[in-house]
Amino acid sequence: MFFLLHYTPAIIIVTLFVLSAGCVTSVQPSPAEISFTGMTVDLQNTAEREAFLSDVDKMAEKDLKDWNVPGIAVAIVQDGKVVFTKGYGVKKAGSPDPVRANTVFQIGSTSKAFTAALAAMEVDSGRMKWSDPVIMYVPNFQMKDPWVTKEFTITDSLAQRSGLPDHWGTELGGLGYSRDEMIHALRYVEPISSFRSTYLYQNIPFVVVAAAVEKTSGKSWEDNIKERIFVPLGMTSASTGYDAFIASPDRVSLHWLDLKEDGPYGPVVADSSPYMIFTTLMGPVGGINANVKDMANWAIFQLGDGMYNDTRLINRESLDYMHTPRTPLIDTMNNTKDYYCQGWFYKEINGSPSFIWHNGETYGNHAMILLVPSEKLGIVVLSNTVGASLPDMLASKLYDRYFGREDSPEITGAAASYRQSVNFTASDFALPEPLNASTPFPLSAYTGTFRNDVYGNATVALNDGNLTVTFGKILTTYSLTHFDGNDFFASCPEYHKAYYDGVTFETGPESSIQKIILPIMVRPGISPTFVRV
């Protein structure tokens, strides 16, 4: 089989807490002006508060430059009060318009906790139980194993223990598939671990929970979020979906990594890409938009035992349930212990307070929220570029600064490691040329319609003497360039100028082309098989 290349620059991510920052080749010391005392900051003490917030400012300014991200916004809350909110950089690369605390971002998968909160509200109402099988409310739900279908509960849907392949189906929203189609597609997926045994990050099960909430509440997920969370928390900038984001009068642009018009590689504005519909279709997973002030209100609520402004929105028991560890992230844990809860991660660190957190990434923004319940401390960092995990790293550094801890080498070296990993030029994306390439079949032999149970049809056609492949609900066309035998390269400049990946055709018993293995550009690393119709 063809060795597939994955030059997909929109999704180069350094994952904090779950994995290390990768091959750190340059470890930077903590800024000399920031001191680590081994003691917790007392924000009630004026001098300590001013010194801490001064360091926050310095860290944010430095990280913005080090990570080459156009703009970020930061919020810190403690004891039910907003301590700090500020924007840095610009809303759009190359534009002077500054990010402010009122500027709206997409918050990505930190939206999962909002969906979990709606489930908690339904539990509090008596219309739902955490242990209810989801099929009670979502008849379209079906897993590959009939027993798992019957046993799969609301808790299972929110605890990342489905047994499905990591991030399975995440690309469906970007390709235009509806939520019902996403849920229907689950029945075709072969699990890679036994049910409830292993942490594997998922998105579609949260869509299932949203459908259950819609059934029990009689209202759409969007109406539930607005009426039961945004309004009572005073989240006046908050909205759901791509259209509402674009309509926000004060918002950042969406940036992904690609070759710029003038040649260098870096953040490119992608506001008008058709794949941005992802946040509408995957709303319960990652479709919320908000500014950092509103996210500060959300953090205060999460740290407030289910109360906000003396009004109870969620019972204390249900809030605790959402924050309780369910699924270990790895089998062996040493200095830290990591779990998934219900729309939240949970981390224990030897000698420091435990915290809950979640990051999130759309096709154009990245977000991080970190909460320390024992200190009633919350940190929110939002950024307007996909791929760069600046929000994760900055939130971690602010946690370390608050508790007088030295940053780990992985954190201090993350920016340098990231910049090295995306240090590309146009020549890095030139198509390789094989040695002694085998001749392909006549190009007409590859044409036709091929089908996959999840993605539907892919049509291979001859256009002006070259092969193209068209697939997806949002029609996406690859241009194919021959490489060797039945192996081709696919490019898609409408997605990214720098994108290309490998496509393989396979023959059947009579040496005719019967299958095509097709990479999905909006999700690197997967290449489903389509069979000739």
C-alpha cells in the first residue's frame, strides 16, 4: 500500500497534559523577571496581586510573540469575582484592529462542558438519569455491538470510554454531515478497545447527549444553551454556530496554517472557508462563541457549586458528578494522575492542588479553561489560530506562577518546539518524485463511483486529461497527480495551498480497479476505503 503523506498544516497540535509537548529541542528558561517562590499568591494582598497580574501581562505578551499567533484574550477569576480580563494582539493577521476583552472567539471543545451541564439540568429536573441508556431518548443510536447499544448510558457518552477509535467522526461536521447522519454513522464503526475500558477522545457521543436533551426538554440544543446558560450567566456576547460567529460585531478572524500569498508559511485568514460550517453542525461538541468576559462568568459558575448571582442553576451533587474522574487517561500514572470526567479533564499533581480543565479547537480558533476548585481560581485563554497550543501552555504557566511552581521543560520549550515544527517554506510542499515509477492503468480505468458507508459516494472523473475525486456533503474535489502504479497524490488548494496526501487505488480479482483509499483533508491520519458501486 502507498505510504500516505500527511502535510496537513491546519492540525499540527501540541497537546498539553494528555501528551507531552513532543520533541522539545530548545528549552527556554522562565523569564528572568518572573519569580517562583514556592508559595501561593494571595490576591487579597495588593502588592502580591499587582505583581502577579504584572507577570500575567508579561507572559501573555511574550507568548503571543513566541507562538506567532495574531491575537489572544485572557481572563482570571477567583472567589466569584473577575480579577483580570485583557486582549492582546490583533483580531486579524495583518490588520491593526486590536483584540479586546469584549472580542468574541470560537471556544471549540470547551463547549462540551456546556452540553454536559444541560444533561445535569435534565437530571435535576427528573426527566433523565445519568445511568439511562441513550437509546431511550435517541432511537437512531446504534453501535456495532448490539449489547453496547443497549448498555450505552448518558454517563458513557460524556466520559470518553466508548471504545471507538480516537477522534472518530470528527471530520463529519466539516464535510457537511448533519447531526442525525453522524449518529447514524456510529453503527458502522469497528471499536478498537472494549467498552468502558480505555480512554479514547470522542466528539459524536456528545452529539448523542444533545439529542437526548432535546428529546427530554422539548427544545433544541441551541435554545437550551441560550435560555438555561447564556441568559442566567449574563453571557451577552455568547452564541452558537458559524453564522452567529460571523455576525458578531466584535470578533476575531479564523486563522489556520498555510502558505501565505507572499510565500511564507503561517496563520492565514480562513473566515470564508465552507468547512467552517463545522461549528454549526457540531454545535454540542464545539459550536459556542463567546468573549473572554463571558467565559469568566462561566468559570465563576463552575467554581460556585452550581450557583451564579445567588441563583441555583445546577444541584451541587450534579456539578460534583460532572467534575468527578471517570476514565483514566493512561494505565500508569506517576507524578500526575489524569482522568476524563463528564465534559472535563481532571488532573492531580503531587504537591499542588488538583484542577479540572478542557481545551478546544475549531478550524480557526483555540481555547483553554483551567479551574482550581480548592482555590476558587479560574483561568481562561482564547486564541484566534488553529494548531498553536498557546492557550494551553499559557494557562499552565499561570497556574504554576500562582502556586509558586517552576514550569516544566515541556512547557517552557513548547513555543520553540512548535515554531520549529511549522518552519516550512513552499519547497517543503513540492510533490515527491518516485524512482523508477510503474506505469498506471489508462486513466479511464480509475473513473467511476465508489461508496463508503459513513461518507457516501466518491466520484472519480477525468477532467481535461487529469483525474479528480469529488466527495462529501460539502462537495470537495481533489486533483490527482500520478506517483507510482496505482498510487496518486491528492491536492486541494481550495482547502489549503499546502495540502497534499496519498491516494491509493486497489484492484479486484480481475485486476480491475475496485477500491479507492481516500484521505480526508479536514482530519489528518485517516484514509477510509470506498468500494466501487
